[in-house]
Amino acid sequence: MVEKTEHSGFWPSLYDPFRALGARVADWLHPATEASSGDKAYEITMELPGVTDDDVELSVDNGVLTISGEKKTSSERKGDTWYFSERQYGAFRRAFRLPEDADGAAASARMEDGVLHISVPKKALEKPETAKKIEITKG
């Protein structure tokens, strides 16, 4: 007796193409990103091939850095028959909660060779007050 599995037989599972498509869409909706911390600043780099700096928006609100944008199609050719396309277009949005010592108001960004570089300087945190004994008075 042959045990029947999800992928047995000639035809692949009906859901396989949708799983692969879902993974590719998720990859584009969340562009590859790296975050690091140096002595003076936090650095975030994000891969955005084919996206211009005019198509990216950065904002900081209540300690959250938000990066959003859209990769647009450059042209559409009528009459071509497409056999496959691995190019991806669409909107993306990422949000990062900044550490307490990050100075979001002084953040800066630059785009170079399809990579967005964001620098968020660190600020000195206020030192908490030292413990103080409180005297209790009578009466």
C-alpha cells in the first residue's frame, strides 16, 4: 500500500503557487533591513532597489521611526507576451521603536545605490536623582 502525501502524484498541491507568492509579497512588503548601534548613533540600512528617494517617506513620531514608500513600474509595454516576471512593485511600510536615548528629531538619511542609510544620533540621558533621606517632623 502506498501512503498518499500532500505532494504525491503528478500534480503539485493546488496551494503551492500561492505559498510561494505569499512569501515573495511578504519579502517586498518588508525590505531587507539591518540595524546597528555605534558609540554616537543608531544606524539603519534598508535595501530598496529601484526606489528613488522621492518615493520614500521617513517620519519620527512618539519615539517610532516609520519608513514608507512605493516601488513604481517604469513603463508598460503593450503587445508583449510575458512568460514570467520576477520584478516586484508596490507599497511598503516599516516601523521601528527607537531606544530611549535616540534623538529622533536629529535623524538624517541618504540614499546610495538602492540602499537607504538612516542615522539616529544618541543623546545623553538624564541621570536619575540619587536617593535622599526625608526627615519626618513632629506635630
